[in-house]
Amino acid sequence: LAFGAISDPFLAGAAWFSVAMLASVAALLATIAVLRIRLLKRIARWREATARWSPLLAECTERVPAVLPPLARREAEMFLVLWCKAQESLRGEAQQRLRQMARTLGAGPIARRMLALRRRRFRLLALVTLGHLREASVVEHLMDLIPDAPTVVSMTAAQALVRIDPALGVPRVLAATARRRDWALGEVAALLRECEPEHIGPLLSAAIRAEMRAHADDKPAFGLARLLRLHLCAHADAVRAAVLEALDGARDLEPLIAALDALFHPQDADRARRLLAHGEWEVRAAAARALGRLGGPDDFERLRAALGDRSWWVRYRAAQALCSLPQLDAQALSALPGRLTDAFAADMLRHALAERSAA
Amino acid sequence: LSWHDAAQQAQWFFFAYFVVLNLAYVALNALATLELRKYLDERVLDLLPRAHSPYEPPVSLIVPAYNEETVICSSVLSMLQLEYPELEVIVVNDGSTDGTLDALSREFDLVPFPEAYWRRVQSKPVRGVYRSKRFPNLRVVDKENGRSKADATNAGINAAHFPLFCVVDADSLLDRSSLRRVVEPFLHDPSVIAAGGTVRIANGCEVRNGFVEAVRLPTRMLPLLQVMEYLRAFLFSRLCFAALNAVPIVSGAFGLFSTRAVVEAGGLRSDTLGEDMELVVRLHRLHRLAGRPYRIAFLPDPICWTEAPESLGVLHGQRTRWHRGLCESLAIHRALVCHPRGGAPGWLMLPFMIVFEWLSPLIEAAGYVFIVVGFLCGVVTAAGFWTFTLLAVSAGMLLSMSALLLEERSLHLYRGRGELATLCAVALFENLGYRQLTALWRLQGLWQWATGAQARWGTMTRTSTWQKDGQP
């Protein structure tokens, strides 16, 4: 190459390779231009669709007109997005009227066709739409998606199923939540909150007990911990017994901590008191946290002793718990750091007191 | 081996290196395209309303600040407005010699706070901790200067109370939903220990109340050229390596970490210039060698905007430091390279970084010098000279244009009149001088690392026009 002329086959190959790359650059330039034109057209179509359907959607929340304009095929995706947005920001009768509107426009068959497409964005939009439409015909398909489909698809299918048939959907969602660590608990909680909390309590209790039975052997029980953390979605009384059973039977750290965090009744404080001496600092910290919620003046000495724990986190939680104990003399508490012989404990209590005064 | 033979073989080596380098990047681009398509498809659900839940883990936002008097208050104010349910902001004043602490004290009504400071990771002594009377979730840690961002970050980690911490540069501009988005990988996978996102150039953008309101291209040439560089760096390699769980770096401008994982790893190292890359490679190494499951996630969304240098001098210093940091990180963790338990980071990412990032300035610069000098000395023919030049330039153009195509297919952020045409022009012309110049700067960084020259933090001259418009 170094000494060759362009007739050198290697040099000629390199030159042709460069020319091919330049041609690719030109092709990419053209593709970028085409993509931009398509983007601008898509934006214009969105604007048109929004201008056309937004007023109608607003009208339909009050009253569905006898005659609706036809839903053009090319507008279907945009309409469904606008419709789903409206559905998710409304409640009650307005949602029902929007469903009536969508059915009149044939949104159900459109969404079912979309569900069969390969592109994930169409499938997701279809799942959300079908859930809001309460399309019972897709229930079987949704149940198939929940256990094994990719995270976002399975989660959206679960949401649709719960909307269509909560009695069927909630137990399946809870069972899947215990198994699927890729499901964000916040998203599960959001879909459970669409159901009545009094219905969730017994189902969640049953799921917790089923998970305890399933993990009676030595398998790690992360599923149990996940279910226990969902206690916020149910009435506390309804899951209390199951939480206590889980707390008493838990061997692993995760469910033990989750159960401690789920304690809410002052009568259960004894369990937290016992666990304040647990060998693992995470459990002791959770126990101190629980005593901060459930404890009384009798716990003062116990928590004061925990201020001397070797773990920073236990000391911190104990100090916070001390600051939130009821019926304690605020002045005496403020003076306590000065009386403590353990400098770490005193520092921590000062920290917690300053935090409390800032809150 | 005659002189001529050696010259010929050297030229073939340079030719082969350029071809393999560019083909490797094109392959990364192809993989990134597939990843991005999957990711963007799932974003259709983002169009729907979404509520926060108590299940999102609380986050400590750590803002290391050294002589940031002019920008710190507005930055902190915007951070306090991030959409996130539970958040504490910890500003670490790293012994600033300007009025950073006074400015914070005035703006946020700071009072001393009796922090039970826990020195979990190494940092210089703390002089005091303050909390804001206006914002209960804002604390300021005042410490002795540690001559590195890592030391200040470590002090922030020591004061952090939450399971996740996010390091944010004082001059970074965030999106209101930045934190929510970067937390998502942690919600879906308990093994995630770090997550980062795409950083973009803020120069030229319209900024209001500390947030980017409209994305615009910079008007000056140097930041404009960096826009293209950032496109290549973030969309290509990080997205592709993320699919293999081999992300090489979580940007120091905005990155989220598991507090526990970083504390167990010993915090950030103060003796390297690339502390962000070093930490991420160390996390890979520790987890891989211990056989612990983990994942380091990357989001293609632009979640952080940073001010790019507008002068050659500052850019020169920045690129030299970056390359030196890269060299340090790769050298420190060379044990992971092709280690039996190294996985994708050890067998793919690190070898790639060594061959195509670490050594590239050396080989690129040597190639240019060889061709030019050879041509002037008559060793290389005119045909050889022009073919090599055409090859190098066209390969660079192809890479830049592929990055632009990926951007246009996915996020298409630059929608202003004529902005796409400007970017296309930049993608073509940055290969005629600018890339060669940055290769030289990187070579200088490589040299400084090899000779062990004294590491120094450069000063970043900020223009921050949005700070001068009277915006808080």
C-alpha cells in the first residue's frame, strides 16, 4: 500500500471501501431527511387528531351524542391514547360514558387487532384499552400473559385483568407478585387501589398464607416479603392476623422485616419488643421503627438501651422511636442526651431531636 | 525486514485498525438500535397519567460543590422541585474558597445541625453540618477541601440516610422527572446497584427555573461539535453495553447508586481523575469475582443536561483529564480483563475499551503522523496518502451519521428550524480537524498517565447564560 499506485489491488480495495462508506453516509443522510419528514407529518396528524377528538371526549364525559364521527384507521392509535388518558383521569359515570363512546366507535375490535400485532407499543396500548373497555373476551389471553410475558406486558395485562374481573384478577396478580420480582410493588399497589380495599384484605391474607405454605421448606421467601409490603393496599385489620402469622413463622430476614413494618396495632408491640434483641441489625432496626409507631412510655428504657447498639442504623431508629413515643415529657427528652454516658448514643439522640424539630 | 517492508506493514496495521474500530462501532450502533426500539415501544405507557406510590425508595441527592457560588442556589432550588415522593438533598461544600457556603446560608436559611456523622467511607474531616429552615429535606455538609469530587461525594454518602443516593453536579440541569425515571430500573430488578442516563449539552437550550424548557442547539461551534460527540458516546456504546450488563460508566453528572453497594465497595476513590468510571468498573469487578448477582442499568432518555466548555483551553483540559481517568480505571481493574469470571465486562467491555478507547489516540495519532510524514518524505505515495485520508474521514462521517440516525429514529430532540441540517453538517465536518484535535488531547492524557504527571483538577469556566437571566 505504502508504495503502490491506485492500481495496486489492496489500495484500490481500500479506496473502494472508503467510497462505499461515503455512499453509506449519503444514504444515511437521505434516510434522516425522510425520517424527519415522517416525524413532521406524524406530529401534524397528532395535532389534528387531538383537535378533533379532545372536544368530543370532553363532551362524552357528560353525554354521549347520538351520532359520532367515524374513527379513521390512521387515527386509531392516537384516539386510543387520548381515550385511555381520559379514562385514567376520570372516575365513575364519566368513565362509563367514555366506554359507551369507544364501543360505538368500534374501539374494541381495533384494540383486539392491535393485540395480535408484534410491535410492543401497539400491544401495550391494546391491553390498556381492553382493560378500560372491560372486554371479557380477552380474559383468557390476559391470564396467559401474566406469568411469563416480559415485565411491562405482563404488568399491563394484570392491570387489564383486574379492571375487567377483579374477583378473578386480584388472586392471580397477588400470586404473580410473589413470584415476579420484576414487578414493581408500586405498580401492583396502583392497580390494587382501583379495587375496594375491603375486598383486597381477605385475598391478600389468603395469598400471604399460601406463600407461607409454599415456602414451609428452606427456600428463600422473598415472595412473602413482597406480599407483606402490600399491606398498605388493604384495611389493616383485615390482614393483621396473616401478618402476625408471617411474623411468627418467618425465618428469613426479608419477610421478618416486612412483617415488622406491617404491624400497626399497639397490642402487637410485644413482638417488636422481642425482636429488638435479634441477632441481625436490620431486624433490630425494623423493631425499633415498629416501636416508634406502636410503643408507649414503657418502652423508654428499652429504646434508650438500644441507643447503645453497635449498629448506627439501630441507634438511629431507636432515637427516632424515642422521639415519637407518646406521653413523654419533651423537656426531659431534650435533656436526656446530656445525661447519657455513651457519646454515640447522645449524638444520635441529639440528631433525632433536631430532625424532629425540623419536621 | 527492510525499512520499506516495515513501513508497509505499519501502514497495513493502521488501515486494519481503522477498519476494525469503525466496524466495531457500527456493530454497537446496530445493537443499540434494537435496544432503543424495544425501550421506546414501552414508553407509550408514559403518555398515561401516573401517580407516585410509597413503594418508591427514598433517595439522597448528593451535590458536591467547590466554588460554585454563582450556580449553587439555583441548582439546589431546582433539585428540591424534582418530582419524587421522598428525597433529601445533601450539598457538600468541599472547602470552597468563594462564597458558596454563605450563598447557601442566605438563600436557604441554614442553621447548625447536630448530625451523628457516620464515617462509612473515607473523606476529609467535616467542619460542620447545617440544615435549612426553609426546606427540612436540605442539609449542607461543610468539609475540608479534599482536592477531588470523589472526596466530597464520599462525605455526602456518609451523611446520606437513604438506600439510594444520586450524585449530581452542581451545574447539571435535570428534568423534573429525571429522578423518577432513573429509579425505575431499581423498582423492576432488586439486583440493580447503579443506573445512569443520557447526558446532553445544555448550551443553547431554553432554561427556566433550573429546568430545560426547550431543547435547542448551541450557537457556538465548539459546543455544537460536542453535541455530536455526546450523541455518539451515550446512544451507541452505553446503550449497547447496558444490554450485556457491561455499562462502562455512569456519568458523574447524574448517576444513581445503591448506598449499600457503594459503601461495601469502599466509596469513591479520590486518587483517580475518572472516579465515576473507576467506581462502576470496580462494582463490576467486585460483583463478578464474588459471583454476586447484580445489574448496572442505563436509560437512553436524556435525564441530565450539562454545560459544555466553550473555549478550546477548557475543552483541552477536560478531554485530557477524561482520558487520563479512563487510563487509570482500566489499569486499576486490569485483573478483570479476560478473567474466567469476568463475564461481559471482562471479556467484552474492558477489551473493547482498551483497544478502541484507551489505545485509540495513540494509534490514531501515530497513523496520522506516519501517513503525513511518510508522504512528505516520499515513503507513502500520493495515492496511498489520499486513500488513507479518505478512509479515516469517511469512517468518521459514517459513525457520526449513524449516531444522528439513531437520534432521529428515537428521541429526535432537536426539532427547531434548520437544526437537523446543522447537525448533519456537524456530523460531516467534525471529521475534518476536530476529531483529530481531540485525539491529540487524549494522547496527551495517555502520556500524562503513563508518565505519572501530577493530577490536577481543571477549572470549568461557566457561562451559564440561564443563571444571568434573573432566573432563580
